[in-house]
Amino acid sequence: MDVDIKKDYGDTVDAKPSRTDRLSIFGKKKKNEWEGQPEGSSSNQYRIITPTFQYNIAYKKLGKCIIINNKNFAKETGMGIRNGTDKDAGDLQKCFRDIGFDVSIYNDLSCKKMKEILSEAANEDHSDAACFSCILLSHGDEGRIYGTDAYMAIKDLTSLFRGDKCQSLIGKPKLFFIQACRGSEFDDGIQTDSGSSIDTLEMDASPRYKIPVEADFLYAYSTVPGYYSWRNPGKGSWFVQSLCSVLNEHGKDLEILQILTLVNYKVARNYESQSDDPRFSRKKQVPCVVSMLTKELYFCKVEPPQQV
């Protein structure tokens, strides 16, 4: 529910600005800005990239990446062995290392141990790192992730890195990739072909400002709320294998949301379940990205094109 806060000064409306109002905010193009197409193009859809609109990655380290790979589960959980997850973990370790992360893999952790590992990471000094990444490979349900012994709320893990708890990551991106089911629904798919595009322009505030404790998080889920997430016992999960494929090809040149949009495309278009049981056959999946990032994130420095 939206809440209006009335004050005696400076109230404003939530009306949609006109195109003229939007463009007047930015004024003339500055010398340190560049657009993704040559001058003189007839299209008015462009991507503005300025240094202040990107997360700073000019740190000593790109950051830590923790992979929690849960394959085997206690009998009382009712969860089966996650065959194929070791391939996912190995492929993720390689591609995140290639990007520049310091990667650590932890196998078959209980709920208590998962929280201990991430609490320890959150309490570390990340002052010399540009960001933080965590990958959870396990069984799950909506809002929950399984340890080897039981389930716990995903938020119990991610909240350890909030701005009021992990101050050395304030203003830095905190990335969580979650390969797990989020329910028990099947996506039967539909025969169609549609797409959309959204162009956004934003400005940076003054260097002195407060930020929300939940800011600068990104959650990349393997599937949308309520649905199963598919994994091939021999080849790995649809989401992780697509993520690794895109990162290997574009991890050092595309922005993170561009990367994850390509992952969405690969999973949605290239995969369909196959099973002798018709109840499990010909099902589809699409990942889900929830972003509270406040700037664009590139894993390497992006330079404007040379003027000819």
C-alpha cells in the first residue's frame, strides 16, 4: 500500500511527466556522456552511460562469490538428491572466476551452517571490493531455501548484507543467484511471440545522502514465484547453464540486467522438459529478476567509444 506523507513544504504530485519535462531534466549532453548509437541517428531511443551512473568497480578486488551447493538431503526433509548440481557448481566457479570474483564453494550445508558461512562473509571487511555475490543451489519453495536438514527463509540469509548490517558493502551491488523451486506449479507455455523494451533515464543525487538499507541488491531466481525449476541430471539446470553461457560470452561487456535478460531469453526459448510421464513433459520455465540496484553494473570498466 502506498502511503502519502503530508508536510508543510515541498509536496509534489505523482503524475506522469510530459516528454518535454523528462528531457528538460538532463539539459545538454555533457562531454563525458556517450550514447549507444552514432550522432545523427533518426531514432530517439538510446542508452545513456555516464561514469556516475555506473557502480564503481575500480577497487583492488571485484569481490567474493560464495556458492552453496546442496545436493544430498536428510531423509526427514523428503527431498531427493539433486543430480546435476555438481556440474552447475563447477561451471559457475569457472565463469565467475574468469570474470574476476574470488570464488568459494561449500557443499551440503545445513541451515545453521549456511547462515554461519554467510554471517562470516557479511562481517568481513569488503572495503577493497567492488561488490559481493552469492549463489544458492538447492531445493526450495516460495521464499524458502533448503539446507540439508530443513528449510529456512531466503531473507534470513540475504538480510545479513543489508546496509545497516554490512557497512563495508553500503552502496555496492550485492548479487544473489538462486537455483531452486519456488512452488509446485507447471508452466505449460503458450505458442506466441512477443517482446517489449523499456528505456530509462536516471540522475544521480548529491554525494551526501541516505540510502535505503535494502538498496543495491539484485536477486536472480531460476523461476517465477509459484513454479518448479528444472534441472537435467546430466547437463545441469536450465537457469545455471544459461547463466554460465551468457557470462562466458558477455560477462565483461554487457551490463548485469542485459546479461540476465539474455538468460531469460535462453531459458524461455531453448528449453522444454522431456519425460516419459506426460504430466512432466513439454513444460517451460522463465527466470525472474528482482533488482534494487541503483546504478548500472559492469564487471569491467566501460569506456566511451573513440571519437572519429
